[in-house]
Amino acid sequence: MSSRLKYIVVSASTCLTLLLLIGSVLGQSSSPDETYKHIGVFTDVVSRIKSEYVEEPDMKSVTLGALNGMLEAIDPFASYLNAEQYKDYQKNRDARRPDVGLILSKKFGYVGVVGVVPGSPAAKAGFATGDMVESIQNIATRDMPLAYADLLLKGDAGSSVELSVVRVQHPEPSAVKLTRANLTLPPVEDQMLAGQIAYLKPGALTAGKVQETAADIQKVQKQGAQKLIIDLRNTALGEPEDGIAFANLFLNKGRITYLQGQRVARQNFDADPAKAITTLPVVILTNRGTADAAEIAAAALADNKRAELVGERTYGEASQRKAITMEDGSAIILSVAKYYSADGKAIQDNMVTPKNQVLQAEPQVDLDDNGEPLPEAEKNQQPAPQKKLDEDPMVKKALELLGVKA
């Protein structure tokens, strides 16, 4: 057997394993015969590509593209890592290395932006939900494993990384250089509005930010706040358990969420009355950059009739992921269970849709005459006038729901 033919057989075997794993995760009830039929189609296509393409193809690229395309089709946060990439991933996944602050997923085969870490280099450069990263350090992100893209963005503090980006509001690719930094989250924003309504914006739902927001809620209550607006727009940083803890600040009873997968037994997360700190009326603001922990919290408060939601449908990311290793040392990182709203909807599949929908304006990035983003220093010389909170359409709607007329 030729080495190339061996490679094709190994590739087909890898895909077989992947398809079986994917079938398990999705909980599909298809029979083994039907699964093997689909595998047969795949191997037939591989054979046709090898024998009939206009020139001899690079089968490694073909197989890699097929693997990543298949994973993206069911899970935009999945990755296939070869043995070397997986070793790097294991070595660096728990390290708090300097970063640029991008939160990523796969979209249309490329790396897309879910959100940014507040105050990060990416945030200062104007990255927004929906932007597409075409390349990182001149390496195309087409079919790039998501976990590998995350590794490329990390490095030594002060070092730079070059990206080619297609922005939501500017379809032509532009080059952006970001300087890696140790990420420090800004403090929770709080402000007292008309009608004794307190506005709070955590910016992230990490464990520390949940505790900080809890302290701020107690502070504004002592200052006389009668109602709350919690701004979870562009809040994509935080683990599911942090979203559960955040929701519990407002809930003294009821189901917050539950976790379930094909091989993961259902786990219910119910409100602990001892952890609730406020009974004030609440409005939650969301948009397409609201993800993961923030989605779990928003869904819980809406389903339990504890808060009104205002804004846009959320991103759709709330799952438990696991690295599944292969015999050759490679691995797939795949969602093995999903978080569900109290009403039984998978958040990653259905997102969270506010009852009171208000569109948010597209993010604005100052561009030069060539369509390139202006450097921060130049932007700071031409500061744009800041709008008042009560001029924000979503905040205005929230105030209206809480009884304050415009």
C-alpha cells in the first residue's frame, strides 16, 4: 500500500471516529447502517478528489478542511488539533499569558469575533461582534482550528501580532497590529438615573465581576435605588458557573438552568435563596455580543419572570466542552453538553431573544482615507462627544418599562 493511500485510509478512519462522536453528542437516533452510508459517501468523495481533480491535490489540506468544516457545521466553538498543536494547547491552556482580548468562534470557515475583553487591545482597536479575522501573522484562518487561533494571539507582553480583518461596517480587509498585554478588567460602571433607577454595566461576568456587581447593587440600594437596569451588552467573558451565580443574585427561587448531553447526565441548577441580594425590579439589556455566562443569566431571569429583557438576540454560546484525544495524539475539542434555559431551550442553539426588541446601531470605527482604522493616539486627539445614557435607545426603552417617561 502506497504512503498516500495509507494516509487516505487513516484520514477516513479519523473522520469515521469523528462522525461517530458527533452523532453521539448530537443524540441523533440514526442507525449504524445510515451512519456508515454517510461515511461511504465521504470516502468516495476523497477517492474522486484524488483521482479526478485537475491536478494532484494536497490530501492533508483536503482532509484538514473536511474535519474542520464538519466540526464547524455542528459546533462553532469546536476545534481539531493535530498532535503538535494539541501539545501546545495542553501546555498553554491554563496559563494566564498576555493576550489581545479577542473572544472567538468559527464562522463560514474563518475565525469570527464573538466579543472583546473590556479595556483590552482589541477593544481599543474597535473590534466588534461579527468581525471576521482573515489571517493571524499572515497565516490564513480558513479551516484554522479555533483553539490554535487562540494560541497564536497569546505571547509575551509588549509583543505584537498582525491580523487581517473584515469589519462589520467596512467590507474591505484591513491590516491591524495589536500589542499583547496583561488584561485587566475595568471596574463595574454604575450610575443613578431618573426615577431612582440605578444603571450597572459589569462588562464581564467572571467570578470577580459577579462579586463586584453584587457589592455595587447593595451600594446603590443603600443610596436609594428603587429599580435596576443591568447592561449585559457585549458581555462575552465569563464561565457558565459565573452566569449561574449572577442570576442567583436576583432569584430566591426557581430553576436557573440545566446542563445535559448525550453522555452527560442532566444536572439542574436551582436558585439558592441565601444568595439572593435584591428584590428590586430589573431590566436586562442584551445584544448580539451577549454570550455564554451573560446568556445563562439573561435566560434565567426572563424565564422566571424576574426581569424584562430589552435589546437584540444574544450570540448563542453556552456549553461544556471537552478535549477528546485520538490515537495519533491529535484531539478534537467538542461540546459534550449544553446549557438549557429554565423553559427547556438549548441556549447555544436558540440564543436568548428579548421580548422588547430594540436594534443597536452598528459599531463605529474611525477610518483614515485608505479605509484603515485610525491609531488610538490620533483618535484621542479628536474625541467624539459622549452621548448621555438616557439617549441610548435601549436604555430609553428600559426606563420606559420601569415607569420613567421620556
